[in-house]
Amino acid sequence: MTLASGTKLGRYEIRSKIGEGGMGEVYLAVDTSELGRTVAIKLLSAEVAANPKRMQRFVQEAKTVSALNHPSILTIYEFGQEGATRFIATEFVDGETLRQHMLKRLKLHEVLDIAMQVAAALDAAHEANVIHRDIKPENVMVRRRDHIVKVLDFGLAKAIEPNTAESPPTDPEAGTKLMIHTEPGVVMGTVAYMSPEQSLGSSQVDHRTDLWSLGAVTYELLTGRVPFEGKDVHRQIIAIQETNPAPLARFVDGVPERLEEIVGKTLAKNPNERYQTAKDLLIDLRNLKRKLDVDAEIDRTITPEIRGAGSTASDPATPSTVSGAAAAQATAAQSASSAASSASSAEYLIDGIRRHKLGVLLAGLILAIAISGLAYYQHARNTEVAIESIAVLPFINQSGDPNAEYLSDGLTESIINSLSQLPKLSVKARSTVFRYKGKDIEPQQVGSELNVQAVLNGRLVQRGDDLTLSLELVDARTGNELWGAQYNRKLTDLVALQNEMAHDVSQKLRARLSGADAQKLTKNYTQNAEAYQAYLKGLYYWNKGLAPGYEKSRDFFQQAIDLDPSYALAYSGLALYYSFAAANGLLPPDENSPKAEAAANKALALDETLAESYNPLAAVKLYYHRDWPAAERYFRRGIELDPNFAEIHNHYALCLYLFGRNEEALTEIQRAVELEPLSLRFSLSRARILFFIRQYDRAIDQFRKTLELEPNFALAHEGLGDAYEQKGMHREAIAEWGKALTLSGEGEQASLLERTYAASGFETAVRALAQKKLERLNEKTGRGEYVPAAEYVMAYLQLGDKEKVFGWLAKGVEERNRFALEFKVNPIFDSLRS
């Protein structure tokens, strides 16, 4: 059944047919709501609808893709039904399939870029325990305007669970089944790109089958042919099982040797000999591309005269392209040679001498200069030149035990805090460096992005009570190791270990310390190793934000105090927990603000120079006691003690605008952002301040900058929606609120908002959502859970019930949290002020 242009499916209007697959037809359509976006509609054919198994695949695809969120995975908007017709609405990709794209002469760097994007998409899918099982050129699209790759058609995907005592092995019935148009019923997928285990219909198919398929696609992109050929399906399966692919070099000249190795590893018959994760494959592809880029840049620096003198008939300078069996160029071959050898400039020039015999004399002169420069660098490196900036990257937990993560994170933060005490040393803050956690990244890239001279890496292994920590200090300009050390200690020596590391690193940074500085660097707040471990666990859960387990931070801070009642930092952590929770509606202020105040006062009684303790104390003075002069004194004292404590600048800024001191607020938040430029919270704070002082255009710009740092930051999407609402940009507001709800796990509410807006307009949509919110608030209250009055104020405001708004406003003022102070400046309440 072909749909005519203008046919309606729910809120979508068909424009034209754009394709057809085994599951049904695909149409270009327009969302007729005020969202107005162009979409692709995948329509389930009547034949498939009548087949329960194929129907199950269609439903499975909708569920599977909707659970994935990645720039290189097709976004699904809706799984809908109109009468007896089922459909999936997805983003429309204005581009072509990889099958069409590969007909062009692709350059080597383009092939690598495509492979990297698909690997990144597979990494995201595998992290969500989803395997695709049908990676092939037809299931990858390349967007025309920017060559962004989109992986689509998860119709064969299946969710996988790790085989643990709690989760049984994969059901054999869920194994791949042969599905070829000419021979239905044995194996699902496309034979040319199947792994050996998949082509046999094995029940042991796991995520590594996708890596095989990507290897097969990459092989075809480079050579123009699949790695395993056969006259028919069965001979092709035999080839996959029993033969090795021909080397890439047989079909394409100048393919880097390292690329041969990477593709060969993806196509290993034994899954255990392949890449074990898509991330590992992505790392190797990225490193190869980076190496080729560097070699190409070096090659460009050689003058035409040298290049001409050194070229021979056997060393042609052909364009860097690959297309089927078309020959590539010698530049790629030179890059391959460089990839297999040392990357140093001196060895590069030596290699050049061997290849360019006619340029020996001039190359010798260049080599002499290079060696002289290297000698000078070595001399400078070994002198007493101080490093003035450093980034301590998150230490890697190599224990294989996620329960040791608190140690790797905690020791990282401890080193950051200790080194921050050194004069004239710029140490990047935790919120900045922890954005690199879990990422494989070169020190030079970190140095460039963060503008630091050195990078400190660490690897931690815990086995029972034994702890091994390896540190490596790296020159961020060259990637050369400046210093390395390994510490083997017992957990009972944890406090001494932290001090020893801080001292050793400071020495290698060539820092010149006064007696007072040295004392700060190695200052101990506790001698109790168990208390220190408990404190690190508290920090670990505190830094998770409002994620599940957040309240564990309170328990571990209290445990640290119980183990060492004189532990000032633990009291400061406890004060921070209670003050934040009471101020922001997580806990009743009357019960918890006094606890925060007591803990902060105890911390200061033990150490009055502890800047961290003045921040929660200022919160209690302002929000609970309504004593702004006292709060401001505490803010200023904390800043005086530690001018580089970004959190207190942020908090001070968020209070200044409450009293109309807008320019001062912007100055303080700017200081926080300067100290921690990659902090999501501080970027969001700046946007919120601009919103509250009614500079909506600047606020929108800042919310967008925050989302550039983290596109999935729900609070930024919500704030951006609020700003759009104030500008009267209702369609944009609905879209941003919908994203915020979806990212917060409230997809049903997002769908309700968008559907109601499309059908009945903005005001009705806002009221529908507010009604649902009110129902949930009443349910929580009925269960005896604490709900701040501000939540009811917002719900009744959106419902338009002013009488109840004012009633709950009075309760909100009595509650003594932050919201009571925001009521008078929040633009959302402007409609009440008349």
C-alpha cells in the first residue's frame, strides 16, 4: 500500500515515498504541530503486520532505538498507530546511504572518519546492552551538509545482559536467524557482513559480532569489495568460516600497515581475538588518524625543492584517495612507514634520508639542527625550570572492582586540593578534569584544551588491603614522560600515601616552597586511615550530584566523624550536605538547617582557616536565619582564605542578585567560570542569573553554551525553555521542556506535553502537565514524603489558580529555604505582581 501525498498519520502529513525495506515503506513527512519538523515515517507493511514474529521485530526496533541517545544513532520521535497502521517517526536525514556514498572516490581520512563515527555509535549501543547485528552500508547514512554518520535500522537488534549469577545466559531462541530475501528462514542479517558465529546461527552472538561487521564494511570502503566472496550464500558462509581475507594492499596501494592490522583484528574468526569493545577499536582508529594527520602536516612543511629532489619514479605523489581497487598514493604509504616506526622528528628525518637519496646533504643539515634542538630541550628539561600549570586527570581504577572507584576518584581530588595550595601553580579544578574521566585522550590534547604545561596521570589497583598506585607526569607539549613512580602500600597507609604523592609531585614540578607552603601541602586533617577512606567515600557520592545514592554522602561523612571526632573536613562535608539539601527543597529546613550550622561551626572550631566550611554556614545564615549581613561576611571570609575556591564565588553570585546587586553577581559568577571553565553547574548558574535579571537574550545564549558542554543536561534544557517562554517563543519552549522531561526519565510527561501542545496550544499543554505534576505531589505527600511548598506554588501557578498560589506562597515563606527569597525576583511570578 503506497500512501499518497497529503495522507495524515496522526499529526504527521505524508509528503513523498523515499524508500522501501524488508519491514515496509519509508516516507518523508512533516509534523503538522507547531514543532513543524521534517520527519521520516517508517510504515509497517500489511504483510509484516500479519506476521507475529516480524511484528515483534518492528516493535522491538521502536523500543530499542528509543532507549539509545547518540549523535550517530538515528533519533526516534514516536512509535504510533493510526487505525490498523503502525509506524515509527524518526528524524529525517538529508543524505545518502553509505552504499551510495562509497561509489565516490573516498579519501583515506574520510574512510577513517566514517569508521570512527560508526564505532562511536556502536560503543553507545553496547554500553546500553544493545547489539545491532546488521551493520552494513545500507544501514548507515551520511548526512550531506556535514558528513555526520547515522546508524539506522535496529530491526535485528537485541538487548543483552551480562552473564552473571543473577542473569542467565542468552536464550538460544533469541539467537540470530537466517533472513535473506532469496532464502528465508535460517540467519537474520546480511551474509556478506556476518561474523562466523552469526552466520552459523549461534546462540553465543554478542557485541563483538558488530565489530566484525564494521571491519567488513571498512574493508569494502577501502577496496571496493567485501572481504569474503562466494558464488552463492552458502559458499560465502564457508568463506567466512574457513578463509582469511586478502590483504588490503593487494587491492589498494599505500594503505597504512597499522590499518591492515586494525581491520585484520576486527575480522578475526575467534571473537576472543577481536577487539573486545567498540571503544578499543575507536581508540586505535583515532590514534591512527591522528598519526596520519601529523605525518601529513610534517610532509607539508618540506619545501617543494626537497620533495622534488627526493622523489623517484617508484615514489609518486598521488592524491590521498581510495576507491574500490583504485590505487591510493605514496603519501599514505609513507604514513604507514611512520606509523610503524618511532614518531620522533629526528627519526622521521633519518627515514627521509633513506628515501630521498638526492636530498641527503640538505636533509643532513636539517637533521643536525633537529638534534641540536633536541639537545637544547633535554638541557632545559633538566634545569630547575618550574612548571606553572597542571591538570591532574582522573586516576584510572584498574582493580576490576567498581567499589574501588571512590579511591581512584578520591585520591585524584586530594592531589588536586593539595597542589592547589602551592603558590604560582595553576591547578585545573575537579569539575574541569573529571570531564575526561573514562576517555582515552592524549596529554597533548589535554594540554591544548586546558592550556596547561603538564598532565598527571594515575592508575590504581586494589587487591584486598594492598594498594598499588602508579603516577606519570607528562609534558603536555610533547607527550614525553617527565617523571614516573609506583607506590605499593597498605590501605592503612592511605593518609601517608596521599601526603607522599603530593610532596613528590611538587618536587618534580620544580616548585619552590616556603616552610608555610610545605606545611599546607602535606597538612593532615586526620591520621585515621579508616576515617580518611570514609571521607573519600562521602566525597565520591557527593560528587555524583542528585543521582541515586546521593544521600550516602551524609552517611559516610558521619562515619568519618565517628571514627575521628576531630576530623574538620568531615564536619565540613556533613555541613555541605545538610545545608544544600535544606536550601534546595530536598529536606525540611527546620530539621536540617540547624544540623548544617552545628557541623560547620564544629569544623571551624577545629580549623578556622578551612574555606570550605564558610560556604554552608553562609547558606544557613541567609536562607534559614534570613541574616544577609552575616551570610555576606562568611562569603567574604571564605574567599579571603581561598580566592580560587570557585564554589564559594558561584554561591555568592547566586545570592547577590536576590538583593538587586546584579553587576556584582555577574562579576562573581564570571570569576567562578574563569576558575572552572568546563563546569556545567557554574555555566548553568550564569545562565540562571541572566534569566533572573531579565536579560533573556544573553540567558538563552548562555544556556546554549552550557548545552554545548553537555547536550544531555536536563536542567539547562529546562532553563532554556523558561527563557523561551518569557520571550513568547512557545514552540521552542515546548521543545526544550520536552527534552528536559525525557532526559529526566519522564518520557510520558514529555509526550503528553507535545501532544497537547500540538492539539490544543501552549496554555492547555502547560496546564495538562501541571495537573499531572500536582497529582504526583499529592501522592508523595500522601506517602508522608517531604514536598517543598515551592513545588505546589509552581503547579498552581501553571494551573492559573491564584488563590492557592498565594496560600502556598505563605507556607513557602515560613519554610525558610532558598525558594522564599527567589519568589520576589523570579520572572515566572511577574503575573502575580500586578
